[in-house]
Amino acid sequence: MEETAIAGNFGLGIRSDCKVTLTLGVQNGLEITIESKVKSLFGKQIEKLVKDILEFYDITHAKVLVEDAGALSFVIAARLEAAIRTLIDTEKEFLLPMHPASDYETKRDRNRISRLYLPGNSPALMINAGIHKPDGIILDLEDSVAPEKKFEARFLVRNALRSLDFYGVERMVRINQMPLGLDVLDFIIPHNPNLIILPKCESAAQIHQVNEHVNLLKIKHSIKHEIWLMPIIESALGVIKAWEIASAAENIVSMAIGVEDYTADIGTQRSAEGIESLFACSQVVNACRAAGIQPNDSVFSDVSDNDGLIANILRSKRLGFDGMGCIHPRQIKTIHEYYAPDKAEIEKAKRIFIAFYEAKQKGLGVIAVGSKMVDLPVVKRAIRTLDIAVKAGKLSSNWLEEENV
């Protein structure tokens, strides 16, 4: 009896993707059909990849139709593997070589001012995402992926982690809401994500569940480096437990708020003024600062309203957030520009750092700026402000020398 599975996307407006229709049979060998505008150039290459994957899974009788819309090899491989594993009960993974540019770790204290969400089932948006230079790229397996597409999206995200050059951007993956998210980790953790995002987090227990699973996978796959976590608070219960969550584990480096889901949970709507989420945002910021991690704001969904985005950023910055999510590359430049310190903040930070530098040179344990004493946390904040200003192009990296200090 023949069985058929379909994976991928094809049709009007679809690019850099393909639709794979796989029918398993019991006789007649392999029948592979490639439909592509670039068949004359890449048809043989696509056919070889298909044959290699079928051979890897010991499939000798099958019909495969690949309807190609400019898909790269990692996409075709992901689509065919998803179709195969829909029909065959196997844990075998067909893995393409790891791109040399994917072999990097990220630091706990790196800037996370912008994080760009990319739907985990849309390869066209992933391929060149790193050139836009957000601080983080989120390969999203949660809200942006339709429920019926979540299984095949796992293979695409896994292959993207292995095959794409993200130009040093922090590679983040947003898993599904717990407990479904645990299954996703098996697909993701062995392939060098830098950070895992936990949506709709409501307890420290969920953090512990994720870390227990991650640690088992790290042992299994001999992973030595740290994998960071960023929980997202998106409910009334999550807000109440913000401190518990923020302080739940050493590998939590940031915590975000999801305002759209939060306002829905409390029975209201998000507004430009943000009055309805003021309490929640303040709770998240306060919990993050107390735990020593970075507070991150929600996305601003109107990509055509740059003035609204600027107003939202300035409000967010006043509340104490360090950055925010974005849903379009055009938002990245504005986010970095307006979250970066302004002239007054930079000058204040310079005065604090110079006072610290001079006190250290003289062997003094007390730091004073004007008539005010300055403690170490303020100095650290000033150093971070200056670092952000340099990275945003608002301050020369040689500013200390230019000040003749």
C-alpha cells in the first residue's frame, strides 16, 4: 500500500523554498521528478541530493516530486527529510556539513539591543538575515509557524543553524511553549544555537526542565560551551513570578516581555501609551536588574510607522529596558540609534569613567564625580554606556586618548 507525505511551500509569492511530495511504494524502484525554472542548471544536483537522502534512509521504492522555487540544498534536504520521517519511524538524521562560519559562541554580557524574529518555516527570510546586523536572529518555531507546519519547521531551523552564515550574529531559537518545547531541543541543541528563547514562561520549574534536558543533550553530544536562555513573560502569572524566573539559573542572560499576549491575558488591548502594561514592564525590568540580567522589551508591530517606533523606544528606554524585538530588518537601525545613549548620557558616563580611571591610577578606593561619591555598580553602568556608544558609532573607540587622560 502506498503512503504519501508532503512538506514545504510552493506557489505564488514563495521563493527560496520547495514543495516535496513523497510516495513510498513496494516496487518499481525510484521515480524522481524535478520541476524547477533552473532545472537545466541545477536539476542534476537536486536529483543527486534526493537520491543521497533516499539511500541514507534505505528507501529503494518511491516517487519523489520536487517543485522548486529557488531552494538551496539545506532547504531541499530539510523538506525531504521531514516528509520521510512523517512516514518512517526513525531517529536517523541526514545532516549536511556544518558551515565553518557557524562555529562560534557568544558571551553572557554581549549587547542584545535588537533581536530579529524570523518565521522558522520561511527560508527566504533566513538566508541573508545576518547582513542586517541585528544583535540576535530568532529562528522562531512558536507563534510564527502554523501548527500543522511545526514538525517540518524543526528540520529547516536545524539545517539553517548548520548551513547558513549569520555573520557573527547571536543565533537564537524560540522553542514552543512548555512542555512541547522540550521535544524541539533534541533537534536544535546539537547544532550550535547560542541562545534558547522560552515563550510564555510562568515558573522557575519550566527553566529547570529546559536546563535538565539541555544538559543531557550537552553530555550526549559532548558540548562544552554554555547555551544561554531568554524567558519571555507573556501572562499575568508570569509577571507575578518575574523574579523567580529571572533568578532561576545561571545561564539566563536576558528576560523579555511579550506585551501582546500579556494584555490579552489580562483582558485589555495594547495601546501606544502603554498604560495597561506599565506594571508588567516595570516588574520585568526590576526583576532583571535584581538578577543581574538584561531586560528586553516587546516588539513594535507596525513596521511602516517609524515615528511610532521611535516613541515606543524612548518610552521603553525610560522604563529601563536595554533593547527590544523587531519583526522587520528596517526597524534594526532605528532600534540601535535610539536605544544607544544620547549626548548627555555619554558625557556623564565619560566623567564617571575618567574619575574611576584617575582614582585607580592614584591607588584610591573612593571615586568622586564633582561632589558626589560613585560606587562600583554606577561605574559598570558607565562602562557599558560607553561600550554601547562606541558600537553605535556615537563615540570614538579612542575617546580616552582624545580626552588626554
